[in-house]
Amino acid sequence: MKKKTLTTQQIVLYALGMAVVFVATLYIKIPNALDGYFNLGDGFILLFASIVDPLGGFLIGGLGSALADVAGGYAYYFFPTLIIKGLEGFLVAWLFQKYGEKIKWVAYALGSIIMVVGYFFAKWYLKGSMIIALGGVAENIFQSGVGYVIAIVALPVVKRCLHQKKLNIQQAK
């Protein structure tokens, strides 16, 4: 099996993605009465997963969000969040890598479904009640919908910026 070497640019992009997801999750949030909170982190998971490889998608989604849970007082959600948001980012990045941007609508929808279903089961397990878990589904659907819109709107802007950066680098050589 061939060992993959990350470039400096990939490492920086992963770190930037994790930081943006962390900040959007921890500081742009609205707590709810059911032991959770609405945040904008999902939009940035979907966005960054659109431009990185599956490993980056997993790290950006999983670690960015899970570390925000720890910093925000929800440390018991660290592992569920790492897995759920990591899989969300991984799947979206994998789909973009395999099929390209033409399937962004489907990729974002599938990533959002992973998040909603994943947190339903995580909350059911952690709280021991399917009723409590069901109470969070509507909020998670809304959160993923807002994230979907963020990614759809921001992706063309980000792609244009990345393309311009490549042109500037090529002209400088």
C-alpha cells in the first residue's frame, strides 16, 4: 500500500477548515432546551469538503466540530460528533472527488442526512430516550438546511478565489 504524503498547502487548508468549523460551531450558536445547540458549522463542513480530499473532509468535519463540543461544555459528545461530522465531511469530499461539482446538490443532501440521522441515534443512546432524540430532529434538519445554503452560495466564491490564487502563482513563476 502506498503511503500518502500531505503537501504543505493541504495541511494548511485542513487546519484552516478545522478552525473555521470550530469557530462557526462554538461561537455562532443558539442553545436549545434539549441539551444541544443550533450552529453554522455544518455549512463550513460541506463547503470545505467540496474542495479537499476525503481525509481532509473527515478531519475538518470531525475534529473541527468535536473540539468545539469540548470547548463549549459538551465533551460527552466528542466521539459521536467526531464520527458523525467526520463521516459527513468524508462522504461529501469523496463524492466531489469521484463525480465532481455536478453532484453537489446530492452530496450536500447525503452529508446532511448523515448528520441528522447520526445525531438522532447519538442522542437516543446518550439520553436513553427515543422521544428526546426525536425532539432534536427538526432542529438538525433546519441546521443542515442552513448549512446547505451556506455551501451552495459560498462554493462558487471559494472556487473563484482558489482559481485566482493558482493564476497568480503561475504568473509569478
